[in-house]
Amino acid sequence: MVYDDTFNAEFYKSLSLFRMNLKMRLAAGANGGRKSNAKGSSVEFSDFREYLPGDDIRRIDWNAYARFDRLFVKLFMEEKEGLFRIYLDGSASMNYGEKSKTVLAKQIAAALSYCILDHSDRVILNFLKKNKCETFKGVTGKQGFSKITDNLSSMQPEGENDLLKSICSQDIKLRGMSIVISDFYTEHLEDVIKYLAHKKQEIFLIQILSPEELHPELTGTFSLIDSETGRSLKVTGSSSLEKDYASAKDRFLRNIESLCKKYGAKYILANTEDSYETVLRG
Amino acid sequence: MRFMHLWPLFLLLLIPAVIIMYLLKQKAVAHSVPSLFLWNEMYRNKESDTPWEKLKKNKLLIIQIITILVLVFCLMSPYTSTENEASSNVVLLIDNSGSMSTELSNNRSRLDYAKNAARELVKTLDDNTAVTVIACSNRTTSLLSGSLDKAAVLSAIESIKPTMLSGNCEGGLALCNGLAAGNDSMKVTVFTDSPTSLGSLTGTIYNFSSPAENLSLDYVSSAQKKGKLTVIACVTNHGIKDVTGDINLYGDNELLDVSSYTLSAGESTIVYFDETGFEGTVIKAELNTEDALLYDNTAYCISSTKKNGRVLLLTSRNIYLKKAIELNANITLHETNDPETFSGEAAEGYDLCIIDGQDMLPELLPQECNLIFIQCDPGRFFELSEDIENIYLTLEDSPYTAGISNYSFGVTSVTPADQPIWAKSFISAGNKTAGFAGDCEGRKIGYIGFDLHSTDLPLDYRFPILIWNLISDLGNSDLLTTSGIYCGDTLRINSSTDDRMPTIIYPDGKKEALNSLPLIFKDTDTPGAYLLDKGDNKIEAFAVNFDTSESRIFSASAVANSAGDNAVVIDAQTASAKSYRPLIIILLLLIMAFEWFVYIKD
């Protein structure tokens, strides 16, 4: 395993104080610790209803019968297990920046996983690399957090990746929340969101960009080389170039925001200069 | 619009050099980006595939090329002439006096610039314009008259050489006045550095006077002091800076002494060289500092070690005359009241014999020395008239009455004379003369027609001055009338009583025999020490110096104020009525400021 300094002592120290609640509506799935819309057999009271033949007579509220002379049955909350899929972009572009975007991506993924496991939900890590989706085994319970960090540490971004192809390569069967962490340099982001929405996923997009991408400083003539494809583009730095770039970047970010709004997805833009706590607490 | 210079066009070679530098400079630096996604989105139009396309969009390069073009344009000194050159008759008057040799800029003299300006002017004239070219200093030379041939005009302008002569264009303008009679369309264009008035003439004055750092050695003079030779030299700083330097003193071309001086701007000083011990003839002083005008850095004088003149005064009693003669320290006076003792050859050896009265007239007149007769008739040389009683006489303008002329005094009796053609009158008695002097029969003869006891003239201060001037001239048997003149001046040489003609030896050793009377030497254009060989090893010397009045620097306003109402004065360094150079320089600065702004912005 490649040594990874992403999850150092400082990270674990801050993580122990980190709490976050990911809201998700559930109606099906394995039993768990998350409140469900369905009525079930948990210890938490939910409602009354009149007794119908066939109901479990152990649930009849005899005190209510004494008062109203009618039979009522107690209903309890059904607690289900939430299913969270975290998709981590593994293209070479995620290695960019003075502080690599992958580092922040992994820390965000770990922090979210920690919170998810804390709520007795299930986390499935997916590593999107070379147009494929590498899916790790689902993890539940806090004791499984080490597996999460191990899996994250083993992920090394490289090469080219098409976000749509790689996500679509996975057949999603269960309802849940899909968290996609990427820089979203793709022309098919809407197709990705559509696909996840079609699979009844609540969608949470976390876009990570470095300061060099947000505010590039280019003076002189450069041959820009794409870290994924190796293709180059010659440009001459000037104030007008910086203006044009800034306007293209703003258009790009606004487009993602509008897509998320359109499909009811959550969206966070993260700067690698910020810590994962700052990013997640918004 | 015309251009003063074309050489700056060579600077256009800078443009390809700058482009090459930009091509070299614009080598792309590899720069990794996570993805070209955003760049491709926005930079399709800004992508440049070839170096030339890069240059097309490079504002700094374009600005720098514009800067070079404007710089070249500026150096070419564009100008437009505002004067009307459509005259059918143009006179070009070019001052070639010594001051025009002052360096104006770039090791080129004012005369060089003047000739260049004249050439440019000729090129603009119509083919039907007749051009007259005159070079002037204190000597006016008409080089070409009314020529329609531009090539000949240009050649005439080119033939004008710098001189060391003094003067300005007055002689040339006098000539122009003659040419302008009956020719109203004639225009005079003067190229000079001195205040010049065109008077009634119409034309343009190109002023080439400009501030310059120049020192002049105004004169050098020597005198015997206790058997030792003392030399003084006068130095003037015509520049605008304080100057410290040295003067080298040479005697017969050997270094005698070196002395220092310090001069503020516009200041003059006298430098002394005491007890040099020099016993030669020619003294030369030289400034060892190079300045704008080199001609005025050297001055010559002739050592005043010659013997005293010997004067014989034949008089019964004339204390006024005796005292007046004795004031001249260069004269040794011998007085007698016995004329026969010095009759004939007995008076030989004297330079001048003064015969005071008819009773002092010897039987035989001295044969070689100069003579002054005071109211006596020698019977030859001149004719006397009848005596006139109680008359007022007047001192006339003459070399002997400089500064004391137009003074009248009474005499009880005067014996006037008809003025001989060889003499110059200095005392008039009505339409006759009562005092004259001149060269006659190879010697100088003077006459005073009244007894000095019968007038109050000796009581006036003018009397000793008159006698001094007479004795200085007639009491000297040298051929030279002066030991120093300025370049271009004419030297009058006394004729000798024998028939031998003297020879002039130039500073460079060239010899020229004078062969006609009166003896006049005019070829004094070159400064230096000249020798006059009288034969029998008798040699006299005289110095020719550069006239340092040419060293003066006149302001543009002085030239403009003296020009006259019909003249347009142009600061001729640009040879143009309106130069665009200042405007272009401002434009250049604005472009450079804009370039800086663009550079900072990018």
C-alpha cells in the first residue's frame, strides 16, 4: 500500500469532534437505526389505530380500552438502515493542486463515512477510475471505519476517466444516497445526475477545485498540458485571458448549480485551501 | 513636410530585431493543468498556432514598433517651411567669418549646418528661381550670380570654406542692396550667427548662434621691465560654465612658462608672466583646453625689444615741443640750436629731424631721415601760400588726431600750404592746410604751418597727444607701421629710402616679395608671426591674430531684435520655420507611457 498522509493524527483528532446528520427518507431496506416512514416494531411509539381482526393482540392498549371502551392498537416506528454510496473520482485531474484535490476528497469521504456509520447506516465506497467503477464492500458499524480509511488510502487517482461511463457501469438496485466527489470536468454531468435520479438516489455532489483552477496566474506564453489526456494548448497570458477564464469558470459553476437545483440534488463547492470541516459545514 | 536627416532610416532595422526578440521571447513554457475542459471552453478563439499569429495579438510588440517608427521620424527632424520660397530671385548670403567655425553639434561647425540648410533650401526652390550665392565676412565674395542651374548653386555653396576673418554680413548686404535696386521680388536669405539687419531688404535670417563652451585668448602683449620681459594675456570665458585651465607661453616656439586661470561664466581675466628672460622675437600664448572654437585659443605678439627712435630737434627755444616729445619713452631726443652742425650727412643716424622755424633750416637737408618742418619752407616737397594773420585753425580727422579732432584754436600767424597729394592733412586753415604728413620720396615728411609760440594749442591737452602721434609715426624708421593686426586686415608698410623691396615671410616659411608701391600686404588670413625681410639682415616682425570679437555668442533674441521689420528669423539648427521634433518627442513619451500602462495591465 502506498503510504498516504491523508488520515493523520490531526485528521482523527478533528474527526472525533465532527458530527453531521445526513437526512434521508427511507421506506425500505434492512433494519437499522434510521427512522423510517414505515411503521414497524421498534420501541419508539408512533400512533394509535383501532383494532382490526388479525392484529397482534399484544399491541392492544388496554388503558385506552378502559377509557373509551373501544380497542386501539399501538403503532411503533420502523427503523431502517440508510444506504450511502460514495463515488470518488479517480482521474488524474484529482491529483492537481498545491494541496492535492484527492486529499480533500478522501478526507470528506472519510468524514461522511464516519457520520454515516455513527448513525448505524451502511457505506459503500466506489472508486471511479479509467471509465470503470471499483466498488468496495459495504461497511456498517463504527468498527468498520478502519476499513473505509484503508480503502480510501489505497485509492490512487491516475489516467483518464469518464464520469458517466464509470458511474453507469455500476448497477444500482437499492434506494439510497449517492455522494459524488469530483471536479466534474465532464460534459455529461446532467446525464450522471439523471442516471442517479432514475435509480432513486438522493444525490449529493461535492465539487473540489484547487485555487490554481479557480484563479490561475499566467504571465507569458504557456503550453497548457492536460494532466489526464496529455493534450496541450498554447496560450499567452494576459489580463483579458484571465477575464475570459474567470467568466468561463463562472458559467461552468452556475451550470452545475442549476442542474442540482433542477434535479433536487445537494451541491457543495470545495476549495482545497479549506478543511473538510469547513466544506461540510458549509 | 521635409526632413533634415535621412540617416535615422537605418534605425528601422531595429524593427525586425525587435520582432525576432519577441519570437525568441515567446517560447511557450509547459504548464500542467488538471484538465483543458475549461480552457477549451473559453480559449478556442485565443489559441495561436503560429508565431506570426502570436505577434498579431501582441499589443506590446505593436506599441514598440510604433515607438521605433516615431523615434526614427523624430530623428529625421521633420519640418515644414513657412516662408514663401516662390520668389524668382533669391540671394543666399552665407557668413563664413571665424565665428561660424564654432562647433554646433556632432563635431560639425555652424558653417557646416549653414551650408546644409542652404542646400536644403535650394532643393525646394522652383527651377525658374535665379540664385545668387555670396560668402561674406569682412571680405565679401560673390560666388555665383543669378544662376538657374541648381547643381552650380549647390557646388558654389559647397565651395564656401571657413575663414578666420572677422566681420559679418554687412558687406554682403550692401551688395544685396545694389542687386535689389529695381528687383522687388528679390529675397535675401542670410545664414549667420551674428545680429544682422536686413534693413529694407525682404528675406529670412537663419540664426546659427547657440550657447557653446568657448574660451578666447583676447590678446597677448609684452613689455620690458627692468631688463626682463613681462608678458600679459587676456582670457575670456564666453560659456555658461566655470572653467579652470592653463595658458602655455612660447617664445620663438619654445615653451617659456605655464600659468593657470579660473574663470566664471562670462568673466575675463589677465594672466601675467613675469621675468621670462626671453630675448627672442615671437611670443605665442595658447590655451591648452579644447573648446567650441579653436581659432581663438592662440594669440601672438612681437617682443618689444627694439631700440628707441632717435629724434633731432633743431630749435632756438621750444619748451612745449621738447616736453611733449620727451613724453614718448621710445624716443631719444637730441636738441640743438645750431642747424649747420647737423647739416647734410651730419644728421644721418637720426630717425626724425624736426626743424622749428625758417632760421633753423640747415643749408643741406638730411638725406634719409624723416622730416617735420615747423613754419619753414624747405623749398621742395610742398608749396607754401601767403601768411594769414589771426585765424582759427581746426584739428581734422586723421590718424594723428584720433580722438582729438574737430577742435579749433587761434593763431596770430600761419603759413598755410596747398596739400600735397602724398600727404594727409591734420590741421585745416580754411580751404588750405596748416598741418599735414605723408610719405614722400621714400620717407615721411610733416609740416606744421605756425609757430607754437603764437597759439594757445600747447596749453590744451590735445597738444601732447598730437605730438605723440606724429613722433610715433615719423620718429620710427621701421618699415612696419604696427606690430599686430587681425586676420584679414590690410598692413601698410612704409617705403624705404633705397630702392630695395621687402619680402614677407609667412608663418609656414613661404616667402613673397612685395613688388609695387604703395607697399600694402593683404594676405593676412592666417594667424601667426610674419617676418618682413628688408635685406642686409634687417628683419621686422608683425603678428596676425584672430579677432576675438568673433568669439562672442549672441542670443537668439539679440539676433531676432536686430533683424529688421522685413525679416523672418529662424532658429536654424533645425533649418526650418516649424520643427515637429518637440511634438514628436511628446508623442513618443505618451506612447512609452501607454506601453508601460499596457505592460502593467497585462
